[in-house]
Amino acid sequence: MMRRLPPPQNDKEEVALTVKRRNVLTVEIDDNGKLACNGVPIDYARLKTEVEAFIENIENIDSLPEKTTREVPLLGMCSVSDKHVVLIKVNARTTYDAYFRAYNSIVAAYTNLRNAMARKFFGRDYAQCSAAQREAVASCYPQRISDADIEQEGGDK
């Protein structure tokens, strides 16, 4: 039995979001369940790693999300990736299984990043941290996953 995503509903008003192109990682799932990240075909096994590298942007590469340096309670001055968006694009024939497999890989990427930061600062995984500690870590790696279309600015504006 194959499950299909329901057609989009137009009964709720959607808010347009404009994001710089460098801050968007587009994960496309075709009707055969094949993945592409920003137009480059990848397999499900690599998706989590690609999402982590995109969000973390260790070397502050211009083609990856902007980083902001700011004071984070409990952590001090941190370079945070708080402008990124992981955009999931599907079509009407994409299966639920393919969608959730990709979605779960994306969420696992956030979990890995948050666990690494929590271990570095607090000596334990994110889930074992206090509410204040979790809030601090999550502010450095906010989970920004969207199914909505977003308008992208050109270049590196």
C-alpha cells in the first residue's frame, strides 16, 4: 500500500517569507522518492550530514548560511546560525514514507548539532539539560524547517 501526501489546502492564509539564497537549503523529493539538496542528487544516508554541514557552517563559507555573533545566556559569546531555513519541496505523488524519511533525517541533524553543543558546554546530551540550558542551545541552532514556498533574494544580499 502506498501513501500519498494530501493536496495543499488553500483555506488558510500563508505568510510570505523572504530569505537570502545562501540561507536556504532546499531538499526536494520527487515522485520516485529520490532526493536532491539544492539541485544536487543525494541519497538518504547522506542527507543528515549535508544538513548538519549546511546549518553549522564551521568555516563561515559565503555560500552557506550567515552566522551572527551574539551573547547567549549560559554560553557567552557565540557564533550562531539563526537565519537558515531547510525547505522541503515535494510533489503530489511523493509518498509519506519518503517525506518522513527525509524529515526525520533533517531533525536528526538538529539533534546531533544540539547534542554536540550541550556536551561541550554542559557535559551532557541536549535532552538531559535543564530547560534554560536547552533554550540556550536551541537559540544557537533553531529548528527552521519549512514546507512553504519562500521567496529568495538573489546573490548574497
